[in-house]
Amino acid sequence: MARTRTPARGTGSLPLEEVLESKELKAMHGFDVHTLDDMLRFAPRRYTVPAALRSIHEVAEGEEMAAVVTVTGLTARSMRNRRGTLLIVDVTDGDSALELVFFLAKEHQVAWHRSHLRVGERYTVYGIAGRDSRTGTPQLTHPRYEEYEDTPEGRARAERPLPVYPLKKNVAQKTMRDATERGLEFADGLQRILPDAVLRRRGLLSLADAARALHHPLTVEDTLAGRAHLVFEEAFVLQAIFAQRRAQDERTPAPALRGDGPLRPALDARLPFTLTDGQLEVGAALEERLAREHPTSVLLQGDVGSGKTVIALRAMLRAVDSGHQAALLAPTEVLAEQHHRTITGLLGDLAAAGRLDGHADATSVRLLTGSQRTAERRRTLLDVTSGEAGIVIGTHALLTESVEFASLGLVVIDEQHRFGVDHRRRLRSKGPGGMSPHVVVMTATPIPRTAALAEVGDLDVLTLRESPGRRAGVTSFVVHESLPRWEQRMWARAGEEVAAGRQVFVVCPRIDEDDAAPPDPEGSEPLPPPRGVTETAARLASRPELAGARVGVLHGRLSTEEKQQVMEDVVAGRIDVLVATTVIEVGVDVPNASTMIVLDAERFGVSQLHQLRGRVGRGEAPGIAFLDTRVEQGSVSSRHLQSVAEATDGFALAELDLHRRGAGDLVGELQSGLGRTLQHLDVIRDGEVIARAREDAFPLVAADPDLADHPVLAAAIETRLADADVERS
Ligand code: ADP
Ligand code: MG
């Protein structure tokens, strides 16, 4: 991952020009490393530790390895194809044998090696693992070697781990090592981010010692202790950022939403279902936060179908009951329209203010989208500005536009995966009289607790664990097309559902099949090109199982009006089978839909598949999801789909996904954008560290919010925020 570090200007970090030779300088610049601090925090990728020769079989060809060996013989012979001598030195570690190979142009070089590699003597050798192409004998070509001294100090020196840095083209490992070695002479001048008290409490090395341990370790333990400092440091900076945001919130006024009637109780009284205990609990926790005089930022996570919308609606009514407005933002217009339908449906005459049929206490719920006609839009904007509109529903674009609210008390952001700092920055001024509205972000893609601390550590996390009892749930099956009976059974089942008056979704990875095929996920089995919506819809029309079914299509190339029309037809039951791309992935709520068929399911991510199957089984009828694939049964992809099919809990699935993909990918999807520039911290592995760093960082920032006494930390925060901004843009 290319990192874009900004030189920590003004913090006194030494520019590398003052430390390195030009060759080393160029090598470091290749990694965008410009200061001593950046360089000594640039950790080796791994270490070469002298190991038994047996292990040469485990080392990939071309990788560096080391061993302590005894010389058993030397052979020199002229090379056939070019001038010079081939010197082969046979060595053993007492167990396995190895050849050290030197191609030498000059006779004096041969003599030099002969005098330094004596039969019967022991040496530590470092080289690139290889193998004689004809005999298969393990070889090290042009190894570096040192005499092995059989004293405690000698052994320690011989067995010390050698750092292996990532390399860019034309840069030798030695150049990187020379650069860091030279830098270590200035290690005492590094910018110390972690306060001494924290180092003591956590048993961490000082920064200078950590740098030495990392780049010039004597033992493997050293390398770990060195890294521990950097991991903690990174976690600490992150938590300090969150602590500062919290402190900033504490200084910002927000409208306290304390009104306890009449709308919210009126809605509760007319809900067509009983709220679950979980919904009531989360609702109460939310109301407690909304009543505060400072903006609250809540992440409300709950599996698909757990009933987050009604929680949001109750909170929004509380805002209206308190004399303010609320905005609900959805990621797409389709979802915004659906929310508008659902919410006006639930509210009935409570949403019909100003109309003859309106309830006496009614408010007005307005939809604001980019595709509305200008006149309609202007009217809505007027109502938003005058305060006539109590609840405004739109897409995230609402935030970027200059929509003037009369008195915005609460913003709910639905299905948001990338809720960034800038969102909140933008919202800050939107409240009444310079106040900041409260913010609730809802997501069905839960993240494990420690990852949440690392990524959205400035948000309060509220979690809905159960799903409403009425929900019939979804059973998932993997269908291998290599077994035609299964595939027939799948379509037959779809036909049965349609015959019973229910609806079927069919999701394809692409719009058209002639689109460029993405690479096969496993890179091995060549698969036919992924199915497209257009062709699939045509094919379904001639499937006997679906004879008479009304088939519709939905994808991103349709106009907004067309999409809207299709969704209306689906909701009204005028379409039986909807073939779509993942535009229906998030949030779409059609209680009558019972069957989800995902074609080429191996091309979708875990959370996508979970979201997709969450679209069915939302009403009375139980849902069934088919993950259809053409990969071979028993292949990695097939087993993976099987485990998705078996896991029904979104939380378990999120963990499964994290562990399968590792943190590297996770950070690509992170919500705050901060995580994307992490160098040392692994949000899965380092959960404990993150929690401890939080314990230390929050009190420090609370005592010194502007970090006047911690200028180095303040500068590190600025650098990290700048990095995150660069990565995002
Ligand atoms: P999500 O959390 O995925 O956004 P929704 O809010 O769309 O879920 O709710 C899913 C469905 O469950 C909706 O049709 C909603 O009306 C219904 N629902 C919500 N709460 C309850 C409840 N307590 N009992 C029964 N049905 C509920
Ligand atoms: Mg939803």
C-alpha cells in the first residue's frame, strides 16, 4: 500500500537529507519517507533469523535466509560460457547440506573467499534461497557470511535477526539497512509522541530504544518489543483524535430534545406491531442521548430486518415534539422514496399537517430528491426553511446542498458505510442558532467491538441484537449449477412462490453479459462470463417453471423515473419476478417478497450476500435464498458460500468476514477513513492495545483538550488527519 506521508513540518523532525547519503535518500524517498521520524517508524517487513538448513525447503525461492554452518569443502572451476570462476562451497549444519555459490570474475576474488571460508570452520551465512536447476541441491547465491564465534556474545551476534525491508525497483536490501542503521545514530532525537507516564504504565520501550530494537535487534523478542511501541503509538494517536472530537462535541451546543408528546406517543399507540424489548431499550438509550445539550453521535447497528427504521422514526418524532426538525438520509433515491412511503404509511394522518384529513397534532413529512420537478422541489425547500416540514427525507446529497433548515435537531443517516469526519463537520453548522444537530448513523453491517473502537471511536454504539418475532426469517442454500437437478428445483421453487402470490428477486453481478468479465475470484477455474440482468430476464421469460410470471428489471442505467416506476410496480404486486443488480442490496423492504436468487454468488462479498438475502422473508411468508454458482463443488469459493449459507446472524458473519479477509481489506471499507492509513495497527489482532490506548488517551485529552502540553502528539494528529484526507480524495 502506497502511503502518502506528509513531512511533519515544524515539529523538529530531522529531514533525511541531513542524515543519509544520496543513494539511501533516494531509496527512502521511493517510499515517501522524508524525515528521520518517518524512516525509523518504517518497520521491516520481516526478519531473517539464522535457522536450520532444513528450513530452506520452507523458504520461498528468492527469499533471504540465514543459517549457522560448517564448511566441508570448496571447488573452483572455470565457467563455460563466460570468463571467470565458479566457486562452490559445500556446507552443512550437521543435518542438511547446502552449496554456497559464487560467480567470480577475478582470480584474486577466488583467493579471498578461499582464505576466508576454511574447511572445518563455522560461519553464519545470509543469502537468497535457491536451488541448482539440474541437481535440485539447495543453494545460496553470493551469500554474505561472518565467522561464527562460539562464545555467548558471538552466538548472540551470529543469531541476531536481520531486518528485511520492503523494496522498490533497483534498491538493494543493503541500502535500506544502511539507511536505517545510520538513522539509528540520531534515534535520541526522535519526536516522542507517547508520554513517559504511558510508556511506564504499559511497560513499553522508549521510542529510541524501540527504534533500535526494530532496526537493529539482537533477539526476536527485541523486534516484538520495538513493534509494540509503534502499535501502541498508532492506537494512541487514533484514540486521541476520537477524544478530541468528543471534547469538541462537549463544547458544542445542541438542541436538547426532551419533548415527550404528542407525536411519539401517538405513533406508539397506532403501530401495527409491538415493539421488541431490544427496540424499546435502544430507543430509550437514544432518547437519553438526544436530551443532552451537546450533540450526540450514535452508531445504531442491527442486522437486516431488525427494525431500525421505526427506532429512527420515534427519535425523529421526539425532535418534532421538541419543536425542531429531523432529516433522514438514505444512500439512494429508491431507498429515500421507500422510507417516505413507509413513514407516511406508519404515521397516517399524523403526517398530514395542513390538510383537511390531518390530525390535530400532525406534522409534515417531505421527500426531497434530485429528480423532483423544480417547482415541487422549490415548494419543499420553502417548507424546510420555514419549519413547516417536520421530517425531511432525502439522499446524502441533502448534506452537501445548501438546504436551509428552520431548526434541524436530528439527522439520521441510513445504511451508511462511510460516515466520515467531513459529514459531521458539514452538519455542525446546520442546527438552529449555530447549534449542532444530533446524529444517528444506522448500519446493518456490524463491526466487532474493538474494530469499532478503532474506527468509529467517537461514536456511541447502540446495538439491536434481536429481530422482530413476526419476521419469518430466511433459509439459505448453495446451488451448484454443475448439478442440473438443483438448478431446476430452484426455478421450480421460484415458480411455486409466484403461483402462491409471492414475489421473487433474481440478482446478477452485471447489467449486460458482454461487459468485460471481472477476473475469476480464485484465479484458477476459468468460469463463463458472469450473468447479466438483461439476458437473464430474457432467459427467464422462456423458463417453463416461470410461465406466465411478470418479469421486471431494475439496474443503475435506468432513469430515476423508470426505477421509481419499477419499485412501485413491485410494491403494488404488478411484478412477480424482479431481475436486478445490487441496486436492491440495501434496505429495500417488500414484505411480500419470499425468494432471493443470487446468480454467480461467488462474485459477491459476504456482507452483500447477507444484505441481499435480508430482502426476503420480511413479511409473513418465510424467506428462501439461493446462492447460485458455477464454481466447482468443494472448491474454496463453494465452501465459502456454504459457510455464508449456514451463518444466519449478521454479527457472526461480520466476524467471519473479517477473519477471512484480514484487516487489510477491512480498512478499505472503514467508516472513518482514518483506518486506511494505518501502518502498524491491526484492528483485529490489536483489540486489547486499542482498548488500553483509549484508557490512556481520553484522560490526557480531557485534561488538555488543545494538547498545549503535548505538541508532538498534536502534530502527529494533524499528520494522520491530513493522510486520511489525502487517501479519501
Ligand atoms: P432494518 O433494520 O433492516 O432497516 P426495517 O426497519 O426495514 O429493518 O424493518 C423490517 C420490517 O420489520 C419492516 O417491515 C418493519 O415494519 C417490521 N418491524 C419493525 N419492528 C417490528 C416489530 N417490533 N414487530 C414486527 N415487525 C416489525
Ligand atoms: Mg433499513
